[in-house]
Amino acid sequence: MINLLKLILISFILSFSHLTIAKQVRVAIVIDDIGYRQTDARALDLPGSVTYSILPHTPYGKKLALKANAQNNEVLLHIPMESLNGKRLGPGALTTKMSKQAIYQSLKASLEEIPFAIGINNHMGSRLTALYQPMSWTMNFLKEKGLFFLDSKTIKNSQAEQAAIDYGVPVHKRHVFLDNELSDGYIEQQFSELIAQARSHGFAIAIAHPHPETVKNLTRLIPMLKKQNIILVPLSDFYIETGLKTAAVKAAE
């Protein structure tokens, strides 16, 4: 009888612990635009499970991707996509003039450079992500390769999420940009917004960039998450929990 009561008590404690963990508030921070400057390497010194998104075919992209991967940080491909303002896109870009085959070939070349990338997100892309067809071709490629998509959400009417759902590609969208302005006050304000969004939804995803001001502030702010009882997790945590695991994540298990 005593053993039975012990088993019931242990079962209750384990169930309660699992419930507490499941409800813990989490955030993911993605550092975009890595690859053009040697100083981007400083962002790799940020504390915790920061995720890094690498611009393909850039002078320092592959080197920094390899370093991040060696540090057990997750790596994404930061794919340039056509914007409404017509800004120069750089190598590996996807545009509205490209055919399905051209989009496939471009994505394939980018992935071959950084084959351990576990997903992609868009660099710019306000024009391309608003169009369903090129996004459906993109999602078809990601589905074949077992990759996920993070919508940087550079335009409100993005079709990326719907295309991803239609093609069975795991998808999430950015909640907060941390450094649209580079003042200490603004970055701290946006970090507070990240915490508020995480408390509201149970999780939140932030995007930032490897600016010296951003790195300085995040080095100070990230450790504060623990004091707020919030955990910084790899981006893939939000995809794994849906049961839709990427091929790279499965291979790592």
C-alpha cells in the first residue's frame, strides 16, 4: 500500500513538472545579415542559444556559418528576395522574374554552400513574399529538402505562411525586430516588447542584426531573460513541438 502511494506521488510530481516545463515562456533570437563584414563574427560571441542566419555566397558567410555550427548554434540561410523598393539583392537572390526551375537552382546552390542549414528566412522580400506562386515554388523546394521557413514579415500581406501550410512546410513568423534603430534605448525597448510578446503567446521570435550596437546591448540583455523566468531556445524548438521535424533536426537526434 505504501509503495502504491509512493508511485502515485511520484507520478503526480512528474506530471506537474512536465506541465511546468511545457508552460515555461521561451524566446528565440535570430541574427540576420551575416556574411559581408568580418566584424559580423562578433555576433557569434553572444551568450546562449542564438540562431544565426547567413547570407549565401558572401565573403565571410560560409566561414562564419561553420564557426556557428561548430559552437552548436543553429544556422539558417538568409535568402535575399525581391523588395518593393528595388534595393540591390546580392547573390543567391530570388526575384519575380525567375521561373520555378531558376528558383530551385538558386536555392540548391545556396544550400550546397551551407548544407547544415536547417531552414531559411527572407532577406528583404516585401515584393516576392506577397506573391503566392514564387512562394509556393520556394516551399516546394523546402518540403523536398526537409527545411523549415521563418517569415521575416517584411510586409503585412505576406503569402509565405499560407504557401508553407499548403505545402506542409513548418513555418513561423517574426514577432519583433530588435534593432530598426541602433540607440541603446530603442533596442532595450524592443527587447521589452519581445518579453511582452513571449508572455502573451508563450513564445516569441526576434530578429536582429550583427551591428556593434546590437551585439553590445544583447550581450547585456540576454542574461536578463533568466531573471524573468524566460528561456532562450534554438529556433527549431518552435518547429519540433508541432511534430514537424526537419531532416537536419532528425539527423542530429
